[in-house]
Amino acid sequence: MKYLYYIQLAFMMLMLWSCSGIGFNSGDLIGKDRMANILYDIALAEAFVETYQLKDSTLNKDSALQKEIDLVLKYHGIEPKLFSKSYQFYQQHPQDFKVLIDTANARAIRNRENSYSQRKPNPS
């Protein structure tokens, strides 16, 4: 009977530990605002690769995209390992991940609206 108690206690501790985020120090993660900006730039890089670079049939999509992602991370001064760790953390915390995606989406909408409002229509 004691063994069953210890097994249940160990299982509960494991469940609490896995849901608590232990192993991720907030000092070792990219902040939400900065991460949202990086994800926005990566989305732009992916669109660039798919729209322009893949017209060249000799290019490999994955390697071209990885090259662009590396440039985005370099621009933001982020090491790939830190980005991967932060991305993994946010994926494991859906509420925080939703905030990131919503922030990046709001930025995209804002930039699109600003772009359209600054253009003068071409009379045809």
C-alpha cells in the first residue's frame, strides 16, 4: 500500500513539474515583444523566399528559408539556440504563444494599413 502512495506522489510531482515551466529561466528567454517582432520578421522572410527566391528552380526552399531566418536572427542580435529555446517555451505555454502571434498579426495589419494609406491611387 505504501508503494502505491509513493507512486501516486511521484506521478503528481511529475505532473506539477511538467506544467510549471521549471527548466526555463525567464532570464534565458526572449521577451514577448521582442519575440513577436522576430516572428513577424521571420514571416516576412518566409514570404520573400516563397515569392521571389523560389522562382529560381535551383534553390532548395528549406536552405533558402534557413538562410533568411539566420539573417533575421542576426539582425535582432539573437543566437539560434536562444531563439529555439524561447520558441519551445512559448509553444508549451499556449496563452503566451497566442499573445505573440496576435502581436505579430496586429503589427502586420498596422503595417499593411499604413502602406495602403500612404499610396496614391494610380488613375487609369
